[in-house]
Amino acid sequence: MPKRLNQADIDYYHNNGFFGPVDLLTEDECLEVRRHVERVEKRLGGQIQKRCQIKAHLPFPFLTDLVSHPRLLDTVEDLIGPNILCWGSSFFQKEADDKTFVSWHQDSTYYGLEPPNTCTAWIAISEASIASGCMRFLPGSHNKGVFSHEELKSSANLLSRGQTVNGIDESKAIHVPLKAGQFSFHKEDCLHASHPNTTNDRRIGLSIHYVAPSVQETNFPGASAMLLRGKDTHGHWKQDLRAEVDFDPACMAELDRVLTLYRTAPEKRNKAS
């Protein structure tokens, strides 16, 4: 029996490649997460997404608590089973009246995972409305293989290499707006994108990447993940550190080591980022 989703929700996810919104945090809980993120940013002197990449949750206990939230894991379990690893997380932030965007792309073009079965939860830490540039998905695109991506680098594109799939029929795209504290799911092969933020508030989102233990990283040896529920039945991943305090020095060093691994890994599967 599913723990949070019904069978229609689960079928929608597998048939279309995404699903949402799903409730997670109360308004007060979400506001506290946002305040904590902004305290971290004050210490960093800039956006958290620019300093903490690939495993953004690793140096911060409050973010580790978020990626392992029981209600979130119950929903993940409905989609990928009882054994759950988190291999990464990344912030996607757009400031008020911000021109930044995310081009159409598939995550699987650069994750290097086999099989390519990451389930990503995208949590809205502030409201992600259509006006603020919420996620857009192309239904069924996860069943059509790896699309050809061009590297169209732009300072306005939040993707590191501007990886872009051209020729998308925009009329088929579906927006998934989220209230603060809600999340959506998408498969790593599902094409997705987002428009600029035209509102007077920041749009802050955290994407969290979950896999079953049968999935492994093929781009480089020694990949690590955090076992959040069940058992690691395959042993493909080293165990991640867990921070005891914000900016835990060992976790910050690991954050930088992993980022270097991802940036220098040889390209596979026609990757574009």
C-alpha cells in the first residue's frame, strides 16, 4: 500500500515523468527554512547556490533534516521503493524581477547514473508561481531516450553549461506552480525548464536527488550518498558525512571535492553539462 500517494498519482508520475504539487512544510516551517538559508547567505556574502553545489545539504544539519523529512521520504518510497539514498541536492534561485531562466534539458545528460533512475524532489522554499518562474515539464519526454543538447552558455541561464534542447513544442509544456512548502517530483530523463522571475520576491527552490541502491554513478569512482531509509542492498555508494554544525569543515571540504569530481569527470551518454 502506498504511504502518501494514491495509485493514480503514482501512475501519473511514471506515465508523464513528473508529478506535483505535494504538501510538505507548513507556512511557518517553510519560513524558518527560508530564514535559515538567508542567514547562511549573509555569512557567505551571496547566494547559497553559487557556493554549495551538487551536495548543498551536506554542510548544514537543517538541510539534512529537510532532505530526510519523513513525509518527503514516505512519498519517495511510493515511487522508488523502501531503500532510499540521497546522492545530491542543488539550489535554484531567482531574485526578484530576475532575468535568469533554465533552458529545456534532461538531467540524465550529465548525471552519469546507470540506470538513469534518479527521482528528484523540487521543494519550494518560497512560492514558485508561473509569474516567478516555476518548473515546466514536457509530459512523456522521459520515454524518448536522450535528446540532443547544445551548449548555449549565457549568464542568464542557471545551468552551468547552458545545455539546451531546441525545437520544443511549448504548447505541450505543463507548468507546476508550487506554494511555499510544497514540492514536485520529476524523473531525470523528463525534459524541464523554467521562465524568469517577474515578481517582487525571491524564488528559492531546492532540488533533491534520490535513488534506489541499484543505481550507480558511472562517471567516476568513489561516488557517495546518504542512506536515508532502508538498506543499501548493492554497495555502489560510499556513505556521506553528516554535519554536526552549519559549515561543518569536513563536510565543506567534501562538498568541494565532489564538485571537482563532477566537473572533471569524462563525458558519457552525450552529456551537455
